[in-house]
Amino acid sequence: MNDGGVLASAGIVTGLFFFEVLEALRTLEVFLGFDDVMSFK
């Protein structure tokens, strides 16, 4: 195992996780109609 590959895989997983969180926040924002959620971006 080379550490570079492990770090790259961890980075991809972390990136996908944050992407999913942002998508979930946008969905809640639209669903609940919270315009002030936009201020966190």
C-alpha cells in the first residue's frame, strides 16, 4: 500500500461526503423555504 493512494481515496470520499451534505442542505432549503440558509454559503 502506498500512502498516496490511501490519501487520494480518503480525499475523494470526503469530497463526496461534503457534496452530499451540500445537496441535502439545498433540498431542505427548497423544501422548507428557508431563504436565510443561503447566508451560510
